Amino acid sequence: MVDTAKKKEKPPVVESLLAPGHRACAGCGEALAARLIMDAAGSNTIVATTTGCLEVFSTPYPESAWKVAWIHSLFENSSAVAAGIEVGLRALGREAGINIIAQGGDGATADIGIGCLSGMFERGHNILYICYDNEAYMNTGVQRSGLTPFDSHTSTSPSGSVSWGNPTEKKPLPQIAAAHGIPYVAVATAGYPVDLQNKVKRALSIKGPKYLQVHVPCPLGWAHKPEDTIEIGRLAVLTGLYPIYEMENGEVTKVRKLGKKRLPVEAYLKPQGRFRHLFAKPEGKEEIKRIQKIADGNIERFGLV
Amino acid sequence: MSKPVGIVTKPGSSKANKTGSWRTTRPVFLHKDCNDCRICVMVCPDGVIFGSDSSYDADLDYCKGCGICARECPKEDIEMVLEVK
Ligand SMILES: Cc1ncc(C[n+]2csc(CCOP(=O)(O)OP(=O)(O)O)c2C)c(N)n1
Ligand code: SF4
Ligand code: SF4
Ligand SMILES: [Mg+2]
């Protein structure tokens, strides 16, 4: 018999603030992160979401998976729409106790929406901006973005006889956000769900503009098995390719150390079809060395070991 | 002049769409070694694992059969089986 007096009581599981029935692919890391984020934020939250998978899979008219107040902006301007909401609430004197979240994909955030986002930071709105980083424009068929990693195969950076895939490294968006002098910047991943939810709560407890970038594996675009979504997220961290950390007022205040769990980059690259070409030819070894250098650089820079 | 606008007033109305029909494999919760950690509940992308007190099950109306719950269960107490009709 279980000693019920000793066992901590847990209430039965309740349905998420992002309801089921939405059309995200099986195993979608973006759907998982969005659900965890909403449940961490709670029901007193207003959300503006850009065009992209998250918006398309959650709101096929006339249905909606959202159980909070939610608005679809354009592809580029959830930060501007949220800014209007925040200023409107303040004008009405009704801002107390309400979280405002603006969110979008990596394409929406790092490329087309970076101007609106920069303005939101500059004007000091009390908004949490969340970038769902699945490292390409997934909803339109996996085109590369400013957050696509080096050597990744996408439909606009195809690997082949003359190319190893995406020729550029990820845009340092967390650092660009921090350079605006905003109070809180964090990087998280669907691979560490508790850490992600803690960062959302921490962000929402701080007044002013906040930036949270979440690594969200995409089984379709990355060509990995749907059951591996969490594992792939963890491997990105454990290889040093996607360090997760917090910054307050421009300084790195907390990093997730790797210690003895550190792994070579192959462990992360191998299970993903978007890096398959690196293992198909002997010359791929040189490319993998270059990717290992990127990881080593992160490890050094953030003091991960 | 009135124009139709895209306003949805029913929160969570996506539940009209039963995604369980997508599934090719189904999680079977063995209820043998569950230690009540709720990792499966936490990691299900669709949020369709419900229950309490070491007794959890997927809502098969919505479960897409991704297999994450089975993969992440530290007690190997969830098994994926082929969906046959
Ligand atoms: C101004 C404008 N340009 C292009 C599009 C087409 N479009 C819709 S979603 C999308 C890609 C979204 O990519 P991302 O922001 O990374 O989100 P993801 O789908 O990957 O989650 C594009 C290009 C659009 N809706 N609006
Ligand atoms: S394409 Fe990727 S991001 Fe979009 S719904 Fe599918 S798994 Fe999620
Ligand atoms: S198989 Fe996937 S969708 Fe189904 S209950 Fe498990 S984690 Fe959820
Ligand atoms: Mg994207």
C-alpha cells in the first residue's frame, strides 16, 4: 500500500490552455513548447502571434485551439500589435495582472519582423516576446532563415554537388536583443520542458520588454523521427550547439553546464535528415569539423564545461 | 456597411477536430511501473495524457501517435503498438 500521508498530493491533469485537435504534425516541438509556455503563463494572458506553423495549425477558421485571448497579426508585426494592446490597456488603466505575449517563428522574428521587434524593445513595452526557433520557414516548405544553422539542408539552401547546405551561421539574436538594454533575455528548448516553463515565469515576473528564444525541433523540416523531438532538443544543448542561458540587464547570469555529459556534434547531426549529406561523402568530415568548431566556440564563450 | 471579420469566440474549439484518426501507432500505458513522475503528461505535444495517481492514459480521440511519451517514460511503462483496424 502506498503511504498516502507521505505522498505529495497532485491534482488530476487538466486540459492545457492550448487545446488538442490542432493540426501540428505528430511530434511537433513548436506545439509542445507553445502548450508548455501557455500553461506557465496562465489564463490571464493576451497573445499576439505571427503567421507561421503555430498560427496556421492552431486556428483553422472557425476553430481555435487557444483558450486565452489571442490575435493573429501579420507575418512581421506581432510585436507591434502587442505593443498596441499594452498601451491600450494602460490607457484604460486595466494593465494590472495581465501578461502580454508576442510570439512568432524564427523567420518572423529574425528576418521580416526584426524591425518591429527592435521598436518594441526600444520603446520599453511590458511584453514578453517569444521566438519559436525551428530554424527555417517551415509553414511554407522549409526555406532557410537567419536562424538556420550552418550546413543545414533547406529548400533554399539545398545540399548537392556544389554546396554543403546553408552557408551562414545563426544570427546572434539573443545578443542583438540584449544590446537593446532590455532587462531579460533567455534561451530555452522544448528539450528541457521544466527549464522552459521556469524561464517563462521568470520573464513574466519582470517589468519591461523580455526576449525568450526557444529551440523547437521540427520532425518535418529537420527530417527526424517524431518520437525523437525531445531527445534532439537535448542533444543540441549537450553538444554545445544550442547553449541555453539567461541574461539580465545585458549580462549572462545563468547557463546550463554540460560537464561530463558533453557530446561530439555528430550525436546531434546524425539523427537528422537535414544533415544527412555530411555523412554521405568522406569530405563531409571536414564540414563536421567546422560544426564542431562552432560548438567549441559556444562552450568557450558561455563557459559550458 | 458590415463586413464579416475573422473572430472566433469559442476558446479551444479545435477539439471539434479529432486528430486521433492520423495515428499509425498507439501508446499503451502498461500501469505496471509508473512512479507518478508525470513526464509523459509534460512532454506530450498535444497535451492529451490525462489521469492521476500513477494511472495515466492517452485520449485516443486526439493522440497522434508520435511516440514521445513512450520514448521519454523513465520506467518504460508505455509501449507503442501498431494501430490495426
Ligand atoms: C508578408 C508575408 N510574407 C510571406 C508570407 C508567407 N509565409 C507565411 S508563414 C511563412 C513562414 C513562417 O516561418 P517562421 O516564422 O519561421 O515560422 P514557422 O512556420 O517555421 O513556425 C511565410 C513565408 C506571409 N504570410 N506574409
Ligand atoms: S512543419 Fe514542423 S513546425 Fe510546422 S507543424 Fe509540422 S513539425 Fe510543427
Ligand atoms: S503518442 Fe504522442 S500524442 Fe499520443 S499520447 Fe504519446 S506523446 Fe501524446
Ligand atoms: Mg520557423
